[in-house]
Amino acid sequence: MRQYFSDEEWSTLLKAPMDAVMAICLADNVDPISFLQELKAGVTIVGEELKRLDVAGDLAPALIASLSEIDSQEPLSGEQLILKKQFEMLGLMQTFKKAKEARDYAVGNFQKVATILETKVTGAQATDFKTWLMSIAQKVAEVQREGGVMGIGSSRISERERDVLNKLAEALGLPV
């Protein structure tokens, strides 16, 4: 699959899972500890996705293989690799003045992904890939219970996270 994409297009696709993590982590105004826990969980979820062998389609498995190859070239592994990726994500987040800018950046990248997929793969392949990306965003959104007092009245996905999930889905051209 890789051969059908330019280097820039492939790079955009490679960044998409972490864009999903960033958008969801920056959806809510939470305390720093909760934010860091959600960020770590998001990075871990993406890492777990790289171990899956049951991902539908041709494109997501090809992307997973590419991301796994990139990770295998790292001298770090396990918790150290997760921590490195967290720091990289924090570094990217610090380039924005506001969380909304970072969320908009991620949504913009999802729009680029949709445009790339429209011209490079079949409709079924595009749908499989988009569904896989949204499953990552959904898993990240479900990690941290939001709202309520001491867990009472909290929800699995906050309204702001739901809004970001909807914006990501819309950017990909998926039904909300």
C-alpha cells in the first residue's frame, strides 16, 4: 500500500492516530494529573493498536506495519518508549497558543486524511481506515471518566469529547 502514497501523504496518515489522541486529550479543561493520565493512556492505546493483527482492510495494517517499523528502530521500548512519545506529543502541543488551535490542527489533519483517501484508495479501504482511526479516538475518550463529583454523575465521554469526536468524524466524512 505504501507505494501508492507520496512521502507527504504517508506522513499525514502516520500522524493521524496521534492527532486523534491530541484532539481528545485537549477536549476538556481538566487538572494536569488527569490530562497526563489521559495522554499516557492515549499513547498506550496507539501502541496497543500496533500489536493488533485483526484490523480490517489493507491500509490500516500497512500503516501499523510502518509505525511498528519506526518504533523498532528506537533504542527505547515499553514504558520508556511511551514516555518518549508523551514528551513528543507535549512538545507538539506547546507549539499552539490555545487548546482549540491544537484541536483545529488535528481536525484539519483528519480533513487531509480524507482528501488523501478519496484519491488513493477504494471506498471500502477508506472506510476501514477511517473507522479504525475513529476507534482510536473513541478509546481515548473513554479512558477518563469526566464530570460529576467523586465519580457520581460522571460520564464515560464528556460533552466536549463527544463534540471533538463528531468534528473528527465529520472531517473524515463519516456520519456523526
